[in-house]
Amino acid sequence: MTKGPEPKPSKSQLKREMLALQRLGEALIELPEHELSAIPLPEKLREAVEFARSLSKRGALYRQKQYIGKLMREVDREAVERAVASTDERRLAEARQFHDVESWRDRIVAEGEPGVDAFLMNHSQADRQRMRALLRQIRRARAEDESKRARRALFRYLREFLEA
């Protein structure tokens, strides 16, 4: 038994698909340059995305986004979606790590030695002497600028240690 031709998608379905492509194009516009360059895109689409970044007028940007959505029809949509999703996941992981380092720094500053001990219980290879020296430096800093500098030094040490 043979079937006839596939039914044509409805106008509403076509519009939903076009809006989805346009949103994907907007995600490309929002990507940092180094992440965008890592995604394999046709030259015409890459130029359209870069041009959209330079636009400030709302109407022109709207039209450019529509044009990008039109160009997206010719691209492997799933590959672009995967690439954008992987950059989003990486950014979320970086943000989580940043917040983790911030919370450890704040805990160490607030608790003092017990905070250092708690960090060392979780991360035994950390340099106890260096952490205590940084903590003393924070405690001794009287001026706000000096205190900020000392807190940043502790933050840098914790970030370097947790990234390694």
C-alpha cells in the first residue's frame, strides 16, 4: 500500500521553525568572538552575525536577525545547537567554579583558622603556610584598598589551586 505525498506543514509550524532558527541566530550574536570562531559556519552567515553585533538601532537589528534566521535554513541546525549548548555548559561550569572559589574565600576570611582547616580537609594538597600567610595579610590590612588587595590574593591562590 503506497501513501501519497507528505502533507505540507502548516503556516504556523513554518513560522515556529523560523522563529526557532532566528533565536539560534540570536544566540550566535551573543557568543564571544573566540567562541563564535570555533563554530563552523558559512562565511555569509558569519559576516551577518558580525554585522548584527555592530548594529545599535532596534529596527536594523531586528531585520538583521530575520536575515540571520533566513541564512540559518541552509546550515546544519543540530550542529550549531550542539556547539552553542556546549559553550553554555562551559560558561555555567566556569561560573560554578568561580562561585565555589568565592564562597571558600569568604568562609576563610569570616572564620579564620577554622576556615583554613576546613579547606585543607577537603583539599589536602593546598599549602597551609601560604593560606595562613594570606589570612594574616587580610587581618593586618587596615585600609580598604589593602584589604581588597589581600582578599584578591587569597582568591587568586584558591582559584589557581582548584583549577590545577
